[in-house]
Amino acid sequence: QVQLVESGGGLVQPGGSLRLSCAASGRHFSIYAMGWYRQAPGKQRELVATMSNSGSTNYGDSVKGRFLISRDNAKKMVYLQMNSLKPEDTAVYYCNAVVSGATIWPWGQGTQVTVSS
């Protein structure tokens, strides 16, 4: 059973930066695309960014040019560098493996990001 543990969230002022981390247990991490998702209060969970097992990336329109996804297969980690944060980025952030557009592992607890002055 794979477990996902997200960390690095917090309270930050608009325009600030945070770096989120996601640690995955289990085998075969490197063969999967990994994604970051977020869920704001009262809204559905949305895809923020993905990185394939070969390193290609995709970003949601609202975060393009501000967020950067990366991964370290040896450590079974995936990261999300978030810059120029906006209040609308406030949400709980989660990571997961992605296959054909669907997540495949149980969700972790997520990490709360709050952007506010």
C-alpha cells in the first residue's frame, strides 16, 4: 500500500513563495507520472501540475509561469515550487500518481497553503 505524505505548506503573504514536498512510499515510484492537485474550500479538487516519468511537465493555466514541479526518483519525492503566490492559490495541496489522467494511489492528508496579508 503506497502512502503519500505532503509537507511544506503554511501561511504566506501575496507575492511570496513556498516549496511543497511529497514523499511516497512503496515501489515503482519512478515509472509513474506524478501530479500536484489542490482543493479550495467549497470547490472541487483540481489539477495543478504534472510531471511524467521522463520529465515532461504540464501546468494548469492559473499557475503557469509561477509554479514549478520537479521530482527526485531516487528519494521517491516530488516537489512544487510556488512563486508569486496569490490569495486564490489558497487550498489544501495533494500529490498523487497519474495514469491516463486518473490518480491511482490513496490520497494523503495534504498540506494547507494560505495566501493572505
